[in-house]
Amino acid sequence: MWERFCYYGMRALLTFYMVDFLFQGNQPNDVIGYPALKGALQAIHGPLSPQALTALVYGFYTGFIYLTPLAGGAIADRLIGQGCAVVLGALTMATGEFLLMNPNLFLIGLIVLAIGSGFIKPNVSTQVGGLYCDGDSRMDRAYSIFYLGINLGALLAPVICGRLGHALPGKAPHWHYGFAAAGVGVLVGLVIYLVGAKYLPPDPRRRQQEAARQNVSPPNSGARFDVRDRKAIAALLMVAFCNVFFWAGYEQQGITIALLAQNDTDLKTIFGTLRPEDVQSFSALFIILFTPLVIGFWGWQSRMVREPPPVIKMAIGCVFLAVANAVMLIPAAAADHGEKISVLWLFFSTGLVTVGELYLSPVGLSLFSRAAPVRVASLMMGVNFLSNFAGNILAGYLGSYWEKMPHTTFFALIATIAALAAIAIFILGRLLGSAVEGRTVLVPA
């Protein structure tokens, strides 16, 4: 919860901070590394407006948030163990947030945050899987509960950090307050983790060390992977590749949807007027509301022997993303003609996206936790996050075209990508067979 509070707290501010403040006037010239970064991006993409530059920087940063878990998982597996990695990651993320309080250190702060996240994400996720025995069918639902917990942080962060940092119209912003609150949040999480660490199972590295002292070979500790291990790894790599296209559409919430909320949306509701950053809390709210329903639905399907296998669930997730963007074609047409759209469109569309997320993301965590050979468990969890890395890079690239094409064309493009991803993942699930038989099953028998 608190690690996500840290991440989503600064993400709620990130696009607005760059577009409205950091990349305006002469301000960027004081940011360490900015001239080199902009020069490199413009060499590839040509001249960039502040909005286009923001989308690309957002994409690269959020992408690297999901690339660094590959290294963080490997370091935990081979050197320091999962528990130590989580502690190191929390301290590093807090440092990154505090660096963001100084605009000149903006890019350095993003790098430090990405490094810290790389230590936390794969290792906390893998520890959840360690609470269950191989083949326990409850693991999909366990990861959904875990997902519910972390999204409490994602719900609170935009409201708290956004209001602390993002100014009301006509008033000066206090960006540093928002970043500071996010840093304090992850430190609170660290304290909770240390207090509760005694309830977690020993991580694989510690079990292997204990087995070595007793001259006992734990499962999957041999010098080479067997045939089943290699097939499982290959299958997981293909699943991770297909996930890229889901995340490219999903992450528009922090780029183009944020800009749509700020510039083209009537934020008045019967409960009062919302702030643009509040829209980014919609997804977390729906996760909290929908997770019990989805878990209950899967439980009913399981009792009826009709629960889809993990890969098919992930294909269904992409279908919901495609439908959500197709729905947005209606208000996008009005926005293209200069009209303000109702915030209810964003609310409804986000609800559909969130159902898709629940069918893909926690299921993916469960799949990688169960199917990966135990001695590379954290590394393969990092591979799962590698799809988020590529997806966020692609999201930033797509987001840079927000100002260059009609909104209807943009949403049609995202809907098409999501639909093609759904078809590809479904076909992949049918072809993989029982590539990870004995750990999980990707398609019905």
C-alpha cells in the first residue's frame, strides 16, 4: 500500500508538474541533464512541444520503474535475499522523492526512484507467492487481495499528494509538499514491513543456504534447468511480450487522460468539483470495489469447473481495455469540436479499464510466481515487470501524438492495439498447452 502511495503520489503530479511548470520558459535549463535528454529525444522525434516532451519523459520514467525489477530480482536471488532488497528499496525510493523537492534534481530523483522500485516490486510480489504451496488454486485470488491492498495506496495518493502539490486555479503550487508526502509514505510502509517481517516465509535464497549447510539439494537448485524449467521460462517470456500492448493503452491514464481531464472535461459533480489529479484515483477506487466481485466470480466459476486459465483471463483483460477506449470515441468527438465532456465518461471508461486490469495484472503476478523455477523466482517476476517497461515506453511514444491527431483517432488507435493484443494472447494461450505443467496450467485440459 505505502510503496504504491509513494509511486502514485508523485505520478499524480508528474504530468502536470512537467507541462505546467518544469518545461516552461527557461526553467528546464537549470535541471541537471535536461539539455542532453531533450537533445537526444529531439534527435529521434524531431522538435518537441512541452506536452510531447512530457509524454516521452513520463513513458521512459514509468517504463524504467518496471525495468529495474529485473536487476532487483536478480540481486535478491543471488546476493542479498528478498527481505533485505525490500528494505533497501524503500529507503532508496524515499530518497528519490526528497530529491524531487528540488527542481534542479528532477531527473536524478526519477532515476533514484526507479532504482528503489526495482528492489521492492519483484521481491514483495514473490513473497506473496511464498505463502502458498505449489498448485494451490487460491493463489490467483490471493494476488487479487494483495492487489486490493496496494491499490488503497493508489487511491489515497492522488488525493493527498495531489492536493498538497497541485495548485488551485489562480494560486501558486507547492509541488515539493506533494513529493515530500510521497517520500514519508514509503517510510511508513518500511516500518510496517519491518514489524511484520516475522510472519513472512524464508525467501528462496535463505532456504537454499540452509539446504547447502545440511547437504540437501532443494528443488530446482541444480546447475542446469531441466526441460520443464526451460519450457516454463519460454512460455512466460511469450506471455510477457504480449502484455506490452495492454500496458501501452492502460498507462494513458497518467498521460493523455490526465490532460483530457485538465483541459477538456467538466469536473463538476453532485459531490462538488473534482481536481484533475482526482481522476487518477478512479482506477484504484474501482479496484477496491470490483476486486471482491471478481474474486467471488472466479470462485463461482471454479466451483462450476468453468474458471478460465490464467492466460485466457489475461486476454479477457485486453478486451475490456479495447471496449473502454471504444466508448471514449463518443465524448472524444465532442472534445474535438471544443466542447467540455462530462467527467462521467472518464469514470465509466476507467471502470472498464479497471476490470481489464484485474483480469490481467494480478493474474500475471500469480502466473509468474507459480510457474517460474524457484531459484529464479524473483528474476522471472522481474521479467513480468519487463512487459510493463516496454508498455510504458510505448505509452509515452503514443502519448506524444496527443496534440497531433484528433482525440477520436487517438482513442480508436488505442482500442485497436488492445483488441489485437487480446487476439494474440488468446491464440498464445491455446498454443502453449501445459508448458508449465505441474506448476500451473495455461489452457483447459
